[in-house]
Amino acid sequence: MKHFQYLILQILCCLTIVVSTSCKSSDNFSGVYAGVRLSLNPLGGGMNRTDEVFLFRKDNTFTDQLNKKDWKTAVRGTYEIKGSELYLTYVNGDKDNFTITKGGNLDAGTYVLFKMDLDNSIPKGSYHFKFINGSGGMATGTTYIGTSTKQTLNFDGKGNFDTDRQSTTVIAGDNIGGGTNTKSDGKGKYVLKDGLLTLSYENGNSTTHSFFASAGDAKNKAMAVIDGSFYFTDNESDKTNSDQEKTNAKLPSAAEILKEVKKVYGGAALDDIKTYTIEAEINGIKLVSYNDLTGNRFRNEMFNRDKLIVVEQIGPNGGWTWNNGKKTISDNERLQEIKYNDYIGVLGLQEQNNSAFSKGRVSATKDGYAVSFEVDGNQFVYLIDSEYRIIGDSYQIGKKKQMSTYSNIKTVGGIKMPFTTIASDGKNKVTLNYKSMKINEPLATKWSEL
């Protein structure tokens, strides 16, 4: 299956709240509006986060780049209010619109922008910003889930601050493994005036940031927008519970996780797989993959309206790809990838690959565990949920990188197999929906060269 996903990626490269009807004036409307837009993260079933922040001025200009040094004067576009609708026109011609809600916020349909306070004060508290580098995975074009960074700014309400940063390696990238590193970034005095926050550190350094805060209420926590990113405060009970959970947490070993995952996916039956055939479809293209594990060979075929357009065949002595009449020999880079990518996916759970997995490093994730390991310098990561199901995986074999996520699990011959796979190499993404899967049945191909 993994060979199949990569072939398609190669081919892709070659084919190159209640709404008010009242009207608002620019004077009453102007200010900073901020919200968090969430989208489905294919890795782990979690969410990707995008902070949306707009500064609307009285002269009907706006900017959505409060992380820039010239945020006070830069013009990204103009806006117009018609009834309860806000229309944005960017300088590059793009357009957008929001609905002004009864409470004075902006409804974008899938998220809401809240108006921030402009009284030059910072509500006392600890403000946290958490960013997972590459968590978007395929949705953001990145190749790996990387590190989780938590930046904290503590304000005492009397002009004093301190800040620290906590970094946790969640999953693979150039660095694989777990572990948390926390360090203090310093402390000093702060001043806020007209949305400009100045932090004067004890060591003599000084930094400036755009800053807008909302004090919150009985239902909502205080929050701030700093350089265009949301920082949220925690309740004391949240902090206590979080610290307690970290204290009580005891991660299972990679070997223990492997044992449980194998149970879920078929146990000993996984080791009995000798052949399998997959038929899938993507954008009207029929895909068939024949896999002979005993003979250490596979053949992928692609059809457009029943016409054979692509074949890739690789065995123990090399391989080739035939694409619309042109045949090329598989290079060493591709052969190395084929050699090692059996360590990932459901079939990576087979006994011959267990030694590497069992020695892997385990990190906690929101949904369960990440198990990372190396084989001859090549890097592999499994994402496992709390029920010991494979959410996704990633690998870097030489220069080749790929992420895959799995869903739509069905049982075939006593083995649980994913019938939907999303695969990405960081540039291209494909979604494969498997139509059928046959295990340990004769392979209906002649293995003939083209």
C-alpha cells in the first residue's frame, strides 16, 4: 500500500450566533477583532489552528498583519459596512465578508471574531500561546509534525512581567523523540499605550509588540492578541489539574504499545500475510496494487477509462516505471525507499519489523502516543490513539518524506485494514479510497515488462 501511495504522488508531480440588521458607522465599528479559525487536522483527528486578527480603522482601511512592525500604518485593504454585512476588499483584489452580530462581533460562518478592549490596560494573569510546528501536516504543506511550543507571559497588573518558553518534541522531523525543555526568557517592566506593548528586560534589552486584550467575564477567560496571535489565560483549577495529570502520567513502553496495537489489527494473522491485492480509485483513475511479500516484489497499475497508463514494478533485483509509453529504471533512491518503508503502516506490525518498533521512543500526544524509531539512519513515527489504533504515520527514508493518515477501518481475513488513506510528501496530497482488498489470494497479474 505504501508503495502505491508514493507512486501516485510521483505521478501527480509529473502531471503537474444571531445576526443584527442594524447599520454601524465606521467610528463605532473601528477597532481590533480577533478569533481562532479551526480546521480538521488529518493527523490524529485533532484541529489545526489559525489566528485571525484584524485592525479596522476609522478611515475604512484595515490590516490583518499585526505581527508586522508597520501594523499601525500598513494598509492591506478597505472595508465597507452595508446593514449588518461587512465587506472587505484587499489591495490585491481579493474579497471577503463578515456578518456583524448583535453583540458587536464578526461572524465568519465557521468562526467568530471578538472585539478586543482598547483601554491601555493588561488584565493580571498568565497568558499562554501554544503552537505545534507542522501539526497541520498535509493541510499546511509541511512534512512532519514537529515540536509543540508554549510561550507564557505573566503580568502582575503593576507594570512587572516575566516570560518563559516550553518546548516539547511531539513527533518526527529532523529531530525525533520526546522530552520537554523549559527555559526562562527573562523579566522586567512593561508599558502599554495605544496598542503598543513595550517590554523592558532587566538585562537592558527592549522589545515592542502589538497588544490588545479582553478582560473576559464570568463565562470567558481573559485573553490577549500579541503580534497577531492569541494568548489565553488558564484558571487556577485548570493549571492544578494539568500539573496533576503530568505527575500521574506514566507512558507505556514501545514494546507494550506494539503488543496492544497488534491485538487490535489481527495479532498473529498479520504475520501470515503472504500476498494482498488492493483496488482503489482517485479522481476517476482506477488503481490496482499487487503485492507478493514472499517474493519480495510488487506491481502497481493505473487505468484511465480502462486504458493502462502507468505501471510500476519492483522486485529483489531492481525495478522500473512505465508511464504513458515511456519506461524508466528505478533509481537507487526509490529502491532504498522500498527497502525500508515496510517498517510503517499496518504491515509494519509484522514480526520481522517488530525489533525496531519495540526499541522506539514514546511521547504523549493529545490523542494517545507517538512512537518514533530509526532503522539504518532512516526515521519512522507511528501515531497511536488511546485505543491503540493507528491514526497515522510518517517516514523519512534518505531524502524521501511521506506522511499518511488512516481511517474507514474494515476487517478483511481477520485483519483490520484502512480503506481510506491520505498521503502527502509535503508538496502533494492524495486521498485514496480503497474499493476492495484481497489477502492471500492468487495475484491476477503476469508480472510482464512493458
